[in-house]
Amino acid sequence: MSLDLKNSLIDRLRLASLLDGISFLILLGIAMPLKYMAGMPMAVRIVGSVHGFLWIALCLLLLLALLKKKLSLAWCVIVFVGALVPLMPFLLDHKLKTFR
């Protein structure tokens, strides 16, 4: 996967989407079981904070992509809703490559 982070808003959006997707999977697959099965609520606090920061960054990049007309409103909604579904950011990444 090659990303041009300096020049391409779409590549920055793709990276934010993938990082958000990874943090979401870690939150659901590791931190939540640690909280409820091992009594370690700090795991959710830490991973949840990181995930929240990445999600806000994704939302800001989506807004920027919409304002600069790199993505349509429909695609911004698709990426936004996809961020709420585990594994969806990884499936959408292939489609987002076409907007470069």
C-alpha cells in the first residue's frame, strides 16, 4: 500500500480510516474482553481514548474532503457509517483508492 501523505487528501483520509478501523478492532477484540473477563477497565479507557481521537481525525478529514470537493456527500456518508461497522474501513479502502 503506497500512500502520498504530503500531497493527497484522499491518502490521508485512507490512512485515518485504516487506523480508526484497527483501533476499533483492538477496542472490541482485546480491550473489551480485558475489561469484562479480566477486570481491567483501564484497557478500555486507554484504547477508547486513542480510538476516539482517531475517529475525530477521520471526521475532520471527511469534512475537509467534502469541502474541497474530493469526495461527494454520499461517499462521505458511506465512509462515516463504515467507520461504525467493524472491518468496513478495510473494505472501503479499495474503493477510496480510485478517488486519488
